[in-house]
Amino acid sequence: MLCALACVEETRSVDLCLRFFDQMVEKGARITVYSLTLVLNELCKMGEVERAKALMGEMAGRGTKPN
């Protein structure tokens, strides 16, 4: 899954990245600190800081926090 997430990251598409990440969560994939940090970093690079903050809060509520 991380390989696929990294490939999505390379597309520089916020929507594609978040859609894939959401599917991982919905299907019960274990969200690691690494995968969360990967997505948050990419969102911030693309200027989507508010979306990154919202995702960080959501995932912290589920017990996963970025490093």
C-alpha cells in the first residue's frame, strides 16, 4: 500500500492522493505514521494546509499521529 501511496504522491494531485488515502481508511488498512506523514507533507507542499490540519485531527482521533 505504501508503494501505491507514494506513486499517488508523485502525481501531485491532492484529490487523487486523498481519495486513495480515504479508501485505505475505509477498507481498514493500518494507517502508519509513515503513510500519514507522507500524505500530510504532500498536502502542505501543494498549499493545502487546512486540509492537512483537518486530516491530522481526524487521524489523531483514530490514534495515529504524524511524526
